[in-house]
Amino acid sequence: MANKIIGQCPVCGSDMKVTELECSNCNTKVSGRFDLGQFAQLTPDQLEFVEIFIRLRGNIKDVEEEMGISYPTVRKKLDDVIESMGYSPGETADEEVAEKRNKVLNSLDEGEIDFEEAKKRLQEL
């Protein structure tokens, strides 16, 4: 049974590098410095979450049920994975809608649009 790859050095926390690959069939070996990729940066818990998330096709409700956690916890775990892989999670769709809603309400408050226009724009969100 093969050991699982660890992406971080257990002593200093730096990135680990693969220096040799071997064919399991003919035992051919290739030496060099090979990058482990972004997934090697994830913890075992994060990898388990990613596996569940992918298996359930990214359906957050199904992930909630499978893992027995709340919607905000699923979102937090997803954001943690994104950050661990070196990316920025950015704004969520809910935050974007809230920002657009606030812009419409501010425009109404400033007199830039009337009630009917504000109502129309809010319904489009």
C-alpha cells in the first residue's frame, strides 16, 4: 500500500517536491524535480471536503446533508480550500446581489430613480 503524498514539510512547513517517479508495471524510474500541484496544499480534511463536493456536483444543499453541517459552514470550507490553493474566493453571489440591491435603494433615496423603476430593478435581481 502506497503512502499518501504530503504537500507541506512536517518539520518547517515549506512545500515538498517530488524527486522521483516510478512505473508500477515495469519499474522505470524518472528523476527530477516535480511540482505536486495545488491539491497538495490541501489538508486531509480539505481533500475529503473537495471529494464530497465534487461527488455531489457542487450542490451545497447535498453537501450540507452529507456532512451534517450548515450552509455557512460549507461556504467557509469552500473558501478555505480556494485560499489554500492560492486563489482568492472573491465575493459570493449573495454579496453581489446585496450590493446591487443597496445601489438601487441608494439611487431611490437620492432621487435618481422613482419608486416604479426601483421596484423593477429589485425584481430583476
